[in-house]
Amino acid sequence: TTVLGVNIEYASCHTGSLPVSINFQCWAARKATVRIYNDEKVEYL
């Protein structure tokens, strides 16, 4: 999945009226650990 942008706005509101976003995949599939080295090597743990 590619992220094209992240926009965060902060405001007080009631829990029932919180904005809804689009979620791709499930929670378990979105969690990962990555180690990025100075030589641009990427290791998925």
C-alpha cells in the first residue's frame, strides 16, 4: 500500500461524530517492524 499524503487536524468533538477514514486490510496486517540501515538496506522483522 502506498501513502500519498497524511493530513492531521486537531479539534474537539463528540465520540459519535468522529470523522471516518478508509482502512485497507485488517489491523493485524497493518502492523509491522522494519529496521532501516544507513546503506539503505531494509530488513523486515
